Amino acid sequence: QVQLVESGGGLVQAGGSLKLSCAASTRTASSPGMGWFRQAPGKEREFVAAINKSGGTTFYADAVKGRFTISRDNAKNTVYLQMNSLKPEDTAIYYCAADPREGYKTRSYNYWGQGTQVTVSS
């Protein structure tokens, strides 16, 4: 069982930045992949970004490409999401996920965190 705890969410003005962290209870180096998803009110949970085991390969949703950066520090068992140039439409609960079963961009991850709220004001 892997426990994931997100942190770093908050309220920020449009154009600002936030850095989310996801701390894992086990060695992230043993996870083949980790990802970030988000869910806005009334919408389905959607893929944001993912990273492979070594950190050498990353994936991004078109909506965040060029603004968000995912990274991982396996020595600290932590995955990060640096979010720049934030927009009001980025407002959502952001979830960390580990160990995908069917591709990095699907919701088929075995483990999920509780989420952290990100609110971007206009």
C-alpha cells in the first residue's frame, strides 16, 4: 500500500505560480510512473502531467504544456508540479497518483492522494 500526501495548494492571482508536492510513504524509485490530475467542480478528473520512473520522460496535457513542469526526487520520495502563468481555468483540486496500470494519461493509477485545492483568481 502506498500513501500519497499532496501539499502546496492555495490561492493565487492569475499569472502567479505555485509548486505542489506529493510525498509518498514508500520509495518512489520503485514506482514505474507518477502523475498529477485535477478535478474542477462539475467536471471529470483530468490528466495534467506524468513522469516515468527515472524522471527522464514526462507527459503533459495540452492545456498546461509550457506552463507546468513535473519532476521527481526519488531520494526524497517526492514528486513535484511547478505551475507558472496560472489561469483561472486552472482552479481545481489537484491529485497525485502513483503506479499506472494502463498508460500515464489515463486514470488507471493504483494509488491516489487526497488532493490539494488550487484556486486562481482573475
